Amino acid sequence: MNQLDQQVARRLTRFYVMALTVIALLLISGLLLFRYVIRNHYGDSRVVNIAGRQRMLSQRLTKLSLLRSQNTPTPDTASFDSLFNLWQKTHVQLQQGTLHPERGSTIRSSAKLDSMFTAIDPSFQSLVQSFNQINNPASTDTQRNEALRSILRHEHSYVLRMNDIVFQIDAESLERVKTLERIEFFITLAALLALLIEGFFIFRPVVNYTQNVVRRLDKSEKNLRQANNRLEITNHALEETNRSLVLANRKLVETQQELLQTTEEKYQLQLAESLIRAAALLEGQEEERRRFARELHDGIGQMLTGLKLHAEKLKSGFLQDDKQRARVEDVCELIYDTIQTTRQVAYNLMPSVLSDFGLQSALKVLADQTTRASGIDIVFESDEAVKRLTPATEIGLYRIAQEALHNAVKYAEAQLIRIQLQIDRQKITLAVTDDGKGFAVKIPKDENQLSINRGLDNMHTRARLLNGELIITSKMRKGTKVLVRVRHTLNPN
């Protein structure tokens, strides 16, 4: 139905737009033509008046010339010069076709008018010369009388020819008015003919088409009623089906919620088990490190110390051979280096300063030792006084800092590494920042990257076990930052 309505609307709109466009074009074209012709006729009466005034001016100038030649006073207050200039200038403008002082009135040029102005030109020129002679103060009486006779001889011819020009201008203006009347008649006839054609070829087909559409709509309405009756029956059946579907959907939603809850509980249980296993594994590692560190310190360390004492006694003994003395000195140095390495390994496995003095001191020692071992500038910054935390928190944060510092020294190619430790009432923040080459945090590309990711996994696991968050940001050629925040618990001891 909507498609039919749109089709009818488009067709009726098209027909009416065509009809109205034709009428509008005829009216607008007629209006524009009338305005154009009337605008050109504005100055016709003014031109006729000005042309008629030329006869009066020539007669006044003739009268003034006659009185001036006889030295007779005249009641005419007009200046001879002003009348003469006005008459001469107006004649030239009439001949050229434009009256400038009269609002730019235009004289329609025609061959007959041009010939008439050509015929009157000798009389006009003679009158101009004679009027100039009369108006010239230096002229003698004889010259003025001769000029007066010339004026009387040509003035009558000028007036007659000027009358013909006036009548010709008026006749041409009247002919243009008649032409406008004929154009108006033809435009009116064309408009009536257009209305007649539109009635037969536009409005009548539109009426027939509308009647057909109405009949089709009536038939469609009947079909629609029948379809509605069938749809009502179908709707009742659908409502029953929808009720059944709603009940089934509710049961399905409840089942899905139970399944999601079960899945979530299972996931949380698996996560908790994973954390417990990770915690147990890390605790076992830490315990194994403590045991191994004690064995290194108490066992191998003591044996190496004894070996060092025997080597020093041997070196202080009587050795005549310089080569033997040098070999003994090398053995002593090697034993000393082995002792230092053993102590360093034991310290790295379980730093005694961590359990004795806390996290702040342990991180300071870690930064100093790594600086001496790697040659990289490592700066440690922290609050002035950091209270002791629980052993698990201190060990976890120390291992995270140790892993981050190890990655920065080994892979980052950094020039400066900064370790920052801050603590407030609620949380403790540890940050390890370097200015190295950075790395892709998510996508491993080589063995070094895989090694880094394993270290990152260890740091994430330790942060989760501390109920904290670990944030790692890295940009290529702009460095890496490892940030961990943990809600701290102070050591009750």
C-alpha cells in the first residue's frame, strides 16, 4: 500500500508540476516581456515633449533675436544664452538618441528619423550661426540684421521639419504600443491553449488514473480485511507459542546462569589452586635457597676459607723458585675470587640484609652490587624511613625488583636504571625504570624475548600472591618501566 501511495503521489506530482510549470513559464515570460517593453516606453512621452519644446525654444530665440536687433526691451526674463544652450544641446541629444538631463531617456533609432534629422540639420546649423551672431556683443548692426534675415528664412523650415520629427516619434511609439497589444493577445491565447491542452492531456488522465487507483485501493482494502481475519487467528496461535517459548526461555536462562555460576566457581577454584601451587612452589624455592645459601656459607665457604689460609701460609714459606711463588700467588687470588663469588651467590640466593634490615636496605645493597658488577649507573630512591613489612611481602617485592633489574642489565642495553620505593598508609609502590631499547611486551620474537617473558610471568605470579598489581610498560628505543603496587602489612615485630 505504501508503494502504491508513493507511486500515485509521484505521478500526480509529476503531472501537476508539468502543468504549473507551463503556466508559470507563460506568465513569467509575459510579465518579463511587458516589463521590458513598458520600461522602454517610459521615456516616449518625455521624448515627444522635449521634441515639441524644441519648436517653442526656436520661436522664443527668434523673438528675442528680433527684439535684440531692434534694441527693444522684452518681458521675457529668460536668458538668451541659457535658452540657446538648452535648445542646441537638446537638439544634439535628440539627434544622438539619448536625453541625458531627462533621466537617460532613449530615443529609438529608425531610418526615417535619421533621414529627418539629416534633412533638418542645414536649417539647424544656419540658426546656430545666426543666433551666435546675434548674441555676440562685438557684432555690428549690419551683421545682426543679416543674421536676423537668416533666422527668419530658416526658422519656419526648422519648425515644420521639427513638427514632422515629433509626429514621427509619436507614431513610432504608438506602433510599439500596438505591437505590445498584439504580443499580449498572443500570450493570452497561448495561456488559454496551454490550459486546454493540460485539461485534455494532463488533468483528464490524472482523474482517470485516480479513479483506477481508488478502485484498486477499495479492492486492496477488502483483501486486507480478509488477511487481517486470517492474521488474528494466526496471532492467537502465535501467542500460545510465545507463552511456551517464554517459559522455555526462562528455564534456559536459569540453566545458563547456573552453568555460568558453576563455571565461575570452577574457574575461581582452579585459580585458587593455581595460586596455592605457585605459592607452595615459590615457598619451596625460597626455602631451598635458604638451605643452599647456608650450605654455601657454612660448608663450602668455610672450606674455601681454610684453603685460603693454607695457601697464604704456603706463600709466606720459603720458596726459592720465582715461578712457584707466582703460581702460589695466582692460586691465592683464585681462591679469594672463588670465596667472593660464593659469598655473592649465597647472598643472591638469600640476602641476609633483607631479613636483618628490611626491604629498603636490601634494595640499596642490590643496586650498589649490580652497579659494581655491570658498570651501569643504577640509582635507588626511596622514602627516608620505610617500616619493616611482613617477610613474605619483603621477599616477594625483593624478587620482583631482582628479576626486573636482571632483565634490564642483561637485555635492555641501558645507561641508567632507577629503582624507586614509596610507601604510604595503604600501599607500597616499587618501580624499576630503564632507558634501554625496550621490547614487545606481548609477542615474543626470539630466545631473549622468551626468557624475558618467563621472568615476567614469575613477577606476575609473585604480585598476585601478594594481592597486588604489576604493570609493565615498554616502548621500542624509549625504555621499560616495571611498576608493582601492593597493599602492605607492617611487621608486628
